[in-house]
Amino acid sequence: MTSPAPIAYPTDLDGWLAFVAERPAAAVELVAAVDERLTRTGDDDMDAAARLDLWNDADLALRQATSEVYLLSESHPDAAVRAVAEERVQQLETLSAGRLLEPALFAAFAAVDTDEARADLDAEQRRLLDEVLRDFRRGGVDLPEAERARVRALTERETELSLEFSRNLRESRREIRVAPEALVGLPQDFLDEHPAGDDGLVVLTTDYPDFMPVREYAVDRATRTAIVAAYNDLAWPENDAVLAELLAVRAELAQLLGYGSWADYETETRMIGRGAGTGGGGSAGPGGGAAIADFLARLDEASAAAAAAEYPVLLERLREDDPEASEVTIADFFYLLGALRRERHDVDAQLVRSYFPFDRVLPGVLAITGRLFDIEYVPVDVPTWHADVRSYDVVRDGELLGRIHLDLHPREGKYNHAACFGIAPGITGRVVPEAALLCNFSRGLMTHDEVTTFFHEFGHLVHDILGGAQRFARFSGVATEWDFVEAPSQLLEEWAWDAEVLATFTANAAGEPIPAELVEKMVVADRFGRALEVRRQLGHANVSYHLHVDRPADLQAATEHWYRVTSPVQPLPGLHSYAGFGHLTGYGACYYTYQWSLVIARDLLSGFGGDLLNAEAGERYRREILEPGGSRDAADLVERFLGRPFAFDAYREWLAGA
């Protein structure tokens, strides 16, 4: 049997325009043939396994085609390709949702939802049947015809608005101009790359390589405030009306489908909605969106006292620079943490940065994850969407496991945060799993935050590839419950804090690795501000949840309110961060996911026994957590790895500075 080959990408613009048009068209044609077969009169004798195999064929075609064009809509350098790709995303997602409204398709699976038919299925087939039937019911197939039509229209509009929101954010870029003396505190290499223009001013953009260093290093408070204010108004006012309508569409759609809110709808398929507790004497509480509120209340209780103790220290330090300061704002937060770490713990972020040149970090991440998961990354010279992209085959013992693409630096028209994008869902013997990282890292020295982000996103990448040896597309790669999906990536961040790990790839200009003593100081220093950072994340989660549940008329006022009441570190007033809150499309009401997953990640860490290079633990983690993909419930995956249900205790200890 010939092994499947990875995707072959075009080499010129005409080829790309054909790629984003023809591959979705082929998927649509295949889906039509599958659906005709499933609903054909006279095929009542087709058994349940055959029906599931047909559904899988269509599901695979739709998932792969959608993933391909979605990636290109966010990454291709040519605007025409991005525009066509975005149109195809809309078409394919509309088709996917529309199939769940077809009574004849539903009947093909309802007919085999019997004890007799199920007896002939194995456990994985029964799991797929359950999820397919659930998707039909969640999609609205049981509604009267007129209401199904309305659901169809709303679902199409929800996709259209989500794409528009993301496009506006992707294409949004702000600039500020400051005098050279306003950049005191910035590293010399940054200053060298930002000379003053003819007007005597330096241009700074909201792109990460400018935004992140200025936010962290600029001594001048006005400069920090200006860059953060510009960033917090990305995609505004364009996304104001888009988000308002998106929230309205989601609310009506949830109501039509029989849910109290969009949060109720989203949580039904997640760990929190299935009643998966967080241990430690508590549980997720009630189902639906109320479970989110319960979990956020638990985070509030766990972090409030520590954050209240940390905040006065920040304010006192701020007043050393600005005696008239009355409050710490989000524009001060990262700078003050860096200053305190430097002054209290002798951790100079610029010194730390000198050990992380990008050209050493990239091979370092590959080497560490290769060692941990017993894989090799073999560079391959293949066409991709941009010259910046580096491609690798993921191999073990000569066997091709998947292919990854690393698109790691900013450019115009490209996705402007950091994320993993699936491309091809892996199916054993049929499709090689393929995925990409779109990031915006510096080409020179990286901050430690950037390095941590790289490990985080790489956690998604290896999950997608190693979980890609599946039978059904539905369970391939990161296709787990959505509030578990961040746990493997958050766990991998720990490797960016381990002295033994960092010693394998870091080097300053003299070729010296980062000293273990400095890493230990970094770890100790990082404990301060941890509770305030949780409060910042809690603010995002509150905004995500309450915008969907409360449906406020004034988005700006509501967003600012939730940030103000959640954390003592205050938002800049009068801005519109919701317009650039990209997670409101993919994560909807469920930004709580990041802290829920972090609870699990802190517990998973205990399985390594303090040795992050423990080969046995790495192999067991790979086998029990990553390789099953979504073929088992996340709570079961974790219990198999830990030998017990996951608990809140490790998270609480971490929050307390352990």
C-alpha cells in the first residue's frame, strides 16, 4: 500500500487562485455525492458502519478544504488569494451547517440508532454515531421548516460576520510617532532598527515586534500609554457594528435552537458542560453557561487576596517614576513587573533577551520537542504560500507522521497574533496530518515571553500531528473538547522555564548559554504578579461571557466595566478593546477555556515528577494525552495519564507562588 503524500502547494499566483477555488469545489462535489448516497431510496439495508464511513468521507473533505482556505485567508501575501479563500470558507462552513438541517440526512443515522445496529459497532463507531446525532439536534434538524430556514440564514450570517471581524483585525495596523528620547529603556538593537524620520520622530507600530518591547521596556509612561491605546483601538470603529450584530445573531440562533444563551449552546459539548469537575472539593456546578459563571467565581475567590497584596507594590513602584500616579493601568503593568523583577530579583529582561536569538530558539524548540516526543523534524524544500515559511516532515523511525509549516514573522495582511492552524486532519493510511504556526516573532533577539509563546503554540502543533493517526476525521489532532485544547500547549510552556532545557539552545553574543542561576531568578521573580495576571485573564473571560449573556447596548461601557471590576490594574479609559478581541469569534462566550485548561495543565505537570526531560514520562504523556486526539473524553485522557481525576490543587498552589 502506497503511503499518502502531504499536500502539494502551487508555485505562482495563478496556481494559488486555482488552488483556493478548485479544492473547495472538489470537496463540495464529493459531499453532494455522499449525501445523495446516504439519502437514496432503496439503501435502507446499508448498515450503520457503512453510513458512518460515508459520513467520514464527507467530513474529511469538508474539514480539510475548510482548513486549507482558512489558513490562506489569514496568511497568503496576495490580497486576491486571501479574498477568494475567505469566500470559500464562507461557502464551506455554510454547507457544513446546512447539512445538519437536512431531515433526510438525519434520518439516515436515526434509523441505525437502535440497540441491534449499535451491537454491530465498535466503541469508536458508537462514539462517532452519538456525536453525529448530537450535531444534527444541535444544528436544528428537528425544528419546523420555517425555523430551520431561519437557523440556516442566521448560521450563514454568523460565519460571515466572524470572517469580517477577523479580516478587519488582520488588516488593522496603527502607528504612533514619538521623539527619540521617549524610547529610553528600549534595547540598543531596537533603537538601531528605529531611526528618527525626516520629521525627527520615530514611527512605532502595533505589530508585535514593536508593541511588545515598548510595552515592557519604555521608561516613558506616555509612550507606553500611547502604544497600548493604539493597540486597544485596533479594528475600531470597523468592528463595532460587526460585533454588535454578531452577538445579536448568536443570541437569536441560541434561542431558536432551544438554549437560554450562546454560552449555554457552546458549553454543551465541552468539559464544563458535561459536568467535568475541577476536583479539590468542588465541581463545575450546573451545566450550560451557568457553569462558566461558577468557574469564574472560583477563579475570583482563588486569586483575589493575592492580587490585592500585589497591587500596592506595583503602585508604589510606579510612583517612583510618576509621583502623581493614582492608579496602575494596563499600560504600566508589564513595565512595572519587569522593573520589579530587575530591582528585586536581579532579573534584567534585556539581559535575558540577549540569550534568545531567534536563530537559536527555533532549532532549540525543535530539538527539545523532538527529544520529548521521540520524533525528528526533517527540513523539506517545498513550495508554500510565502518565502518566510519553513517546512518540516515529522518522522519517527523513518515513518512519516506528518508535516509542519512555520510562518513566524510579521508582514502586511497576515494574521497578527500567534496561533496554530490545522490544514489536513490526519487519517491513517489516507491523509498525512499537516498544520502550520502563524506567529509574529522578532527576527533577532526574542523576549522570554515570545519564547514562551513559541513553546505554547508548538504544543498545539505537535498535538495536531501526533493526534493525527486516526480512523475518523472527527477525532483527528486537536479535536478534543474545546476547553481542554489549551492544556497541552500551556503545559509545554513549562519547558521555557527549565534551566536544563534552556541550556541546550540558548547563547549570548559570546556563545554562553543562559546561566542556571539566572533562570532560577526568573522563576522566582515570575511568582510575583501571577495573581494579577490571572485577574487580567479573568477580565478577558468576563468580557467574553457577559457580552454574550448580558447583551449590553453599549459595548464600550460594558467591556470597560468588566475590566475595571475584575482587576485592580485598570484599563485605559474610553477605548474599544472588544473590537480587537480576536477570541470573540473562535472562542465566543468561552474565553474561560484558558484558565480551565491551565488548571489541568498544572496538574499534568505533576506527571513528570520534576524532570521535564524524563523520557518515560514524555512517552506516556504522548501516548495517553496527545496521540488519542479526540477519540476519548478529555477527562478520561487526563485520568489515564495521572492515574486519578484532575484536581484544582496544583493550580491553587501555583497561584500561591509554589
